[in-house]
Amino acid sequence: MQNYLIRNIQLVNEGQTRTMDVWLSKGRIERIDSNIGDPGGNYTEINGEGKHLLPGCIDDQVHFREPGLTHKATIGTESRAAVAGGVTSFMEMPNTIPNALTQELLEEKYQIASRSSLANYSFFMGTANNNTEEVLRTNEKKRDVCGIKIFMGSSTGNMLVDNPNTLDRVFSEAEVLIATHCEDETIIKRNLDRLKLENRELVPADHPIIRDEEACYESSLYAIQIAKKYGTRLHILHISTEKELQLFTNMFPLKEKRITTEVCVHHLHFTSDDYAQMGNKIKCNPAIKAPHNKAALWTALLDDRLDIIATDHAPHTWEEKNEPYEKAHAGLPLVQHSLLLMLHYVKQGKISLERVVEKMCHAPADCFQVQGRGYIREGYHADLVIADLNNNYQVSKENILYKCGWSPFEGFMFPATIRNTFVNGHMVYGNGVFDESQWGQRLRFVR
């Protein structure tokens, strides 16, 4: 394995930015110092002057579509896009085909990743109304599986969990983190039926009316009530409304919270005003909503009611997105550009670089108790990103790496570039070139 000495770089970690040298050896961060001499032996020296060194981002919610939906994406193609964007670890959702509803099907996904993922990986165990025993077997693998996923809103296949007995049993007996998608199906159906009475063609701008704030709030409230009843470790994904924010606290440090939250980059960037131009490109669940929600999400992110920034990366083919609104698939491909988008907001003065690192690197590691990652610390796995905040990067058809081949950011000029990405000390991406000689590793958890 190649060793690297990164010299004179702006190291961003644990709330501070300092000019440092960093020595990487045998896949680990061996030494951090203001001036490291010649370490001897064979190594590659990187001049970091004018650039920033960040921990690799950990994306706790992606859909990489394998198995069963590989016409949209594969673990190989999307992990390639991830590392090019500075995401070195991901946690993937169970609504593939077949749904990951047994321990055996779950392990098959790990096997696929072990021979095709350039990033480190973990996969959520899926929940249905009728697989409780299989779900609870995850307790035996608490150090090896990121968590249990419950769709309290419809998804691919047999994954809507609306049986109160199932929810009670899983919440009361799970010994690992439960992540939820919270939207109330009854409210969504009622809104949809009301709009259909207008006898007109539904359009993308109707999406936040159908999947409205109330649908999100009621479902999140329900999940929180069950979690508080049993003391469950609950993580609510992709918060999208101002109303939900009253359910969360910033009175405790993240490591002491039993109920945590995630916000996704598209809900921090787009609003319902963008449907006129973007149409189905920004159709996703939960919906992108009115501008006051975006403003409230930013406030809650900065005051720590929202804990993690992620993507809910969900690629669909261009043809699937260009169906009429009701048939168009919901989801956006985002993992290649999530860090760049947040660096855009750093340049805008909306958030500090140190806070971006906290929310995209440190917080996911702490929330999920990831072993040895998420920080730039001696002894940790060398999952690192070198970013150049002085060079622009414009998204084009030619540099989009998703298998689906499109991005809602096509044409957007980001004010930064990802220069190098290291995964376990291996420079998997450098100045536009991939080295696919080494795969990522399975994430482990300290539980």
C-alpha cells in the first residue's frame, strides 16, 4: 500500500482549521504535526499549500439500486461518483429488488459491495409488516450493520410499515439504531383525492401540496412517541418542514441524544418556487416545499436541532423522470455534488467550513457510532478529501458520473473542486483520475 506525506495543508477538523503536515501509512493516519521531517522509505509527497484537508464525508442515506434496479445505478457506478465528490463512506437503503427483508438478502448486498465499491459501505436492514423476527436478528449484528430502516411512508415493494403491532415490537426490542422515512399515507391519499376532484392534470408543483407539511409532521410525531415510549434509538431521515422542527432539541450534545435528525442537501437548496423551471427533476419524497421551510431548516441546522447533512441520493433514468407527473419517479441523484454544494454555501457565508465538516463527517460517525472514521485523528482510517476552494467546477454531461447520466445541478458552477479522495489510505481519486485497484471496506460500529 502506498504511503503519503501531505505537507502544508489547511486541516479542517473538530472545529478548527490549522496548517499541518499529515503522514498516511498502511491505510491509517499515522501522524499529524506542524512539521513532519522525511519519514524514510517509499512515499508520495503532496504539496497541500492553498488547499484544505477534510475528513471523508459519511452519507447516511443513499439508494444505489443494486440488486434489481441496475438499469438506474449500481453500487460500483454510484460509489465511483461518491468518491469523486468527497464521500468516502455510505449507508444504503433496503428498497432494492428483492427488498432486503432477510438477513441472507442483506448479506448478499455486502458481498456485492465487497467486490465493486470504491467507498466504504454499510446497508440497512429492511422492515415490512411481516418480517419482525428477521429484523430483530439484526441485534446479533449490531457491530456490523448500520441500523434498521422503517418506511412509515410507501416505498418500493412490500416496505410500508403501518401495522402498530409491528412498529411496537421493533421499537421495543431493537438494540440498534432505527432510521425512519416519515410521511403519513392517509394524509397523502386525502390530499391527492382532493386535488383529483378538480378534474385537471396534476403537475410537479402539486407534489408539496399532496405530500404536505402535515403528512410529515404527523408521521414524525408518531415515530417519536413510540421511540420515547420504549427509549429507542431513533434517527429521522430527510426532515423537510418547519413544523417538524418543534419536535427536536438542541439541549443535549449529539452523543447524548436518543432521537436524532438528518437534513438533505436538496431541501437546503431548492424550494417549491423551483418546480416551474425544474419540474420532475426535483420531485422527491418527502417533497421540496415552500421557501419558509428551507429558511427554517437552515436555522435548525445551525442551532443543532438538525444533526446530519446527507443526500438521499436516488437516481432514476431520464426517461423515468420525464413521465407525466403522476408516473414520474421520485428521487434525485446527488452524492457526487453534495460536498461541493455545501462548499458553495461556505463561500456564500451561510455556514462555516468547520460546521460543514461537523455535519457531514463528525456527526454521522458519532450518530451511528462508526469505528475509526469521520475525524482526522492519529490511528483512524485514512478517509480524507483534499478540496481546492480557489478553483471552480462546473457540472456538465461530460463529468456527471451517475449511471443515470443527469443531475439537477447540470450547468451549475461550484466555487470549489475535489482534488483527491483517499479511502483507507488509498488515493482512489486524484485530479479526475480513478485508481480502482482497491475496494472500500465494510463499516464497523462501536456498540
